[in-house]
Amino acid sequence: MREQISSEIQSRAEKKCPGYKEAQQKYAKEYRMSIHRWSYGRLIKSIKSQAAKVGISTEIGTQPIKGSPQEKAGNLAVFAYQERQAA
């Protein structure tokens, strides 16, 4: 998969800057950076939209910064539960 993506990026760079290696490398680097950026806002919107289509309710909560992944998940679940009870 990596090889395939790398080849695609290289091909795009060669089309964008034919015969100019430095510009190709710069374009490839910028392109790789741009495809690896996530738009979390769009992701959340998409998840909410898909969940609504099938009738699943969604909640948004903030995850604690400190702790192991298990502790973070547990704290997030408790926080969501407490928020639901308060509402």
C-alpha cells in the first residue's frame, strides 16, 4: 500500500514539475503532509450524519489528557453518563 501511494505521489510530482527534481521533492513532501492532515470537524460531522441515518444517537465529550488509554476511556464513559443524568 505504501509503495502504491508513494508511486502515485511521485507521478503527481513529475506531472506538476517535469524535469525539476528539487521542485518534485518539495511538491511530494507538501502533498504527503496535506493528505495526512485530518479534519476532525468533518469527521465528526460525517459520523453524526451516518449515525442519524440509521437511528443511532451520538454524544460528544472531551477525553482526559492524562492516564492510560483504558483509564481515559473509562473516565470518558463515566463523564458521559454523569452528563446524561444531569440533563
